[in-house]
Amino acid sequence: MLRYTLQQLLKFFLLLFAVSVVAFVLVSVSPIDPVQANVGQTAWLNMSEAKRAQLSEYWGANTPVWQRFINWLGAVVQGDLGISLRYNAPVASIIAQRFATSAVLMTLAWTFSGVIGFVLGIVAALHKDRLLDRCVKAYCFVLASTPTFWLALVFLIVFSVLLGWFPLGFSQPVGVSSSEITLFDTIHHAILPALTLSVIGVANIALHTREKCIDILQSEYLRFARSRGESIVSQIRHHCLRNIALPAITLQLASISEIFGGSVLVEQVFSYPGLGQAAVTAGLGGDVALLVAIAILSAALVFAGNLIANLLYGVIDPRIRRSGFTSFSDSVKQGGANASHDI
């Protein structure tokens, strides 16, 4: 257990270092002038050369990329993520504030997509090649190829503009102080963006769960269970759930990265002030410190999801637990790839 923990910690720090290097270099070499983008075109044109040089020196725009990275890395090791050029505030405070908002959205979407996809996969497998199975597959195939931002616009028009069931955007009512905002207000503003993300994420989980469940229902021990007179509910509960849980866990925890990536577009459409919107703002403004911090946080979330999946494998399957916490994710992902190929 100690060896496994040390290996995972080493992988974690190497991953964060690699992500920080790639993100820092890509943002630094982009054609966007961070000083000009944040000062404004009009103010930049009316500014004297001395003032421009002073601002560039203050924000380190003329410093070599490698030196800026070393300075930034030294500050991060000491717990300082830097100052956001776009928001003129500490990056740590922006991340904390925006993450609290995005956490509500992503948690709802992650839960909805996992539960609905898992249930739809089982239902489709039980009705293989019948009308219900074809409807579920058609639903999954259509939504898997649907752009997230387009679906968000459709939901916004239908449920907010035409029906008026949900607010047009933002994470809280406009003109209301934070002390008067209730939990219902927060959830009410997050439901439609979360529904948009979850509807897209259902397809992958449902299709793979369906394929795995069909394989199990056609196995010899399930035929023997049916010959003994076991009901379909008993077959699913005692024989199927544990076997289809491993690929479902892998897909569900791996979908964290997809939900985070999709939230960037969804938050833009719904004007939802979360990490996704902050990432877009930082990218358009060349805000290196903020964008690299968001990239590191997203990498940490994905790594944590994969680690939790590996630990849950041992809880569900005793054979994995006895093998000493060896990673089973590669074989499960390979099985999922075969399932998608068969589909």
C-alpha cells in the first residue's frame, strides 16, 4: 500500500509539472499581447512609449519565457500562484471563488449523466433489438455527435425564453445580495447548464453499459440462473451489477475531464461565472498565471478521478484487491474500446 501510494504521488507531481510547462509555454508564445489585451486598444494607442515600456516591464512581457517560468515555479513552490493580469487579483482567490461555483454545476452534471446512463444501458440490454433498445441507441448516437454549445443554445431558447422555467443565465438572481440568496436559487440557476452537460455525457456510459450487460446476460452462469427460475431483477442484482460496475466506474470517473471541458462552452452560453468562463477570459487576455493554474487544477481533478477508480476496483472485485492494487483501468478501457467497436 505504501509503495502504491508513493508511486501515485510521484506520477501526480510529474503530471502537474508537465502540464504546467506545456500550458505556460503555449500561452506565453501565443500572438496575444497580454498588456495590450488587458489595457485596451484605445488606451494602448493613446499611451506613451515610456508608459508602455513601464507596463511591459511590470508584467514581465519582455522577460524570456524560461526565466518567467522559473520565477513562477519558485513562487508556486512557496504557495503563491501569482496575480491575475485580467482580474487584478490573486489567482488563488479567483480559483477558490470560481471553483465553488463550477463545483455545483459539474457535480450535478456528473451525477445525472452517470445515473441516467447506467440505467439506460441496463434497460437497453434487457430489451435488446426491440423498440426501446433502438430508441436508446438512437438517442445516444444523436447526442454523442451533437455540439455542446449548440445544445446549450437550444435548451436556453426552449426552457428559458419560450417556457420560462429557468433563468436566462448567471449563477444567482440579478440584483439580489449574496446574503439573501438561498440554496434553491443556486440550484435553480445550475439545473439547465447541468442538464446540458449531463445529456451529452449520458451517451458514452449508456452504450458501454448496454454492451457489457448484454455479454453478461448471454453468459453461461446467467443461463443457469434463468434455468433455476431466478427473476430478471434477481439476475441483475446478484449477477450483473458487480460485473458491469467496473467499466461503468471507469467511464464515469474518466468523464470528469469531458464535463470540465464541456463546462467551458456551457458557461459561456449561460454566462455562468465558473472556472470555464474564467479560462476563456484568461486565454483571450493572455493571462498566463490564471490559465496555467486552471490547467493544473483540471489535471489534478482528472488524476484524482482515475485514482479513485483504481481504488474502487479493489472494493468491487476482491481479485484486484488481493493483487496489490495493480491498475485494472487499462484492461477495462480496452474492453470498452472493444464494446464501442462492436456497437
